[in-house]
Amino acid sequence: MPTAIVVLVAAMMLVGIVGAVVPGIPGTPLILAGAVVYAFATDWQPIGVGRLLVLAALVVVAEVSGYAAVALGAKRSGGSRWAVVGAIAGTIVGLGFAPLGLILGPLAGAIAGEALRTGRLRDSVRPGVGAALGVLAGAVMQIAIALVMVGLFVWWAAFAG
């Protein structure tokens, strides 16, 4: 295998791990893309379609888990559907103001949503904090999934020929 391909794939994997933490870098999709490049370069041996599907499923889990963790954080801390919708909207808006917006967006969104429903700002803070904690939990899940993906890829490429 050409050294350039190995370097490219390794760079994609490393940037993918960084992207699991840093907003704006598509972490797990980049790891999957690196695996696809490797599969093409090696005529699909030892990374084949089945293994790529496993990695693709992990990408879906990682992407969904981020939003689900925000919603679950708001809900489990006593928030209503309004807080959940506000937290998700705040997450989306917060993407434009990363990295601080990724914490403050869901926090403010959940507080605003719950305050609109109840009319009581004081009772709305707890779901907001829950949403912010959900963002952190989602980030931890994304990092863990990215590391699992790279670990599986390395295992398959090096030992499962």
C-alpha cells in the first residue's frame, strides 16, 4: 500500500477523533471516510462492506446520541416537551457560536422553552442545567464512539486480515 494512502487514512482518523470534541469537524463521519479510503486502496481487504456498515451504524449512533443526550438531560431534570424542544433549538443555534454556544445554547433554549410554558423563570433553570449536562454527556459519548471506531479499524486492518 502506498505510504501516501496510509498517511491520509491516519490523518483522517486522527482529525476524526479531534472532531468528536471540536465543533465544526465531522468527527465520526471523517473516521468512516478514512475507512472507506482504506477499503478502496486495499481492494476491500480486510475492510469490506460489512465492516464499513458497522462503522456507519456507529456514526449514526454518535450523531443521534448528541441530540438525544441534550433532550434527555432537559427531560430528566424535570423539563417538559417545551424545554426539550427549546434545548434542541438552542443546540442548533449554539452551533453557530461554538464552542461556548454549544453549552449556553441548550441551557438558554431549555430555560426559554420551559419559561414560556410555565411563566416562571426560576422553575425553568433546572431543565436548562440538565440540557447543558446532556451536551457534556453527548460529547463524552461521541468521543467514546470515535475511539471505538478507530480501535475497530486498527484491529481489522492489522490483525483480522
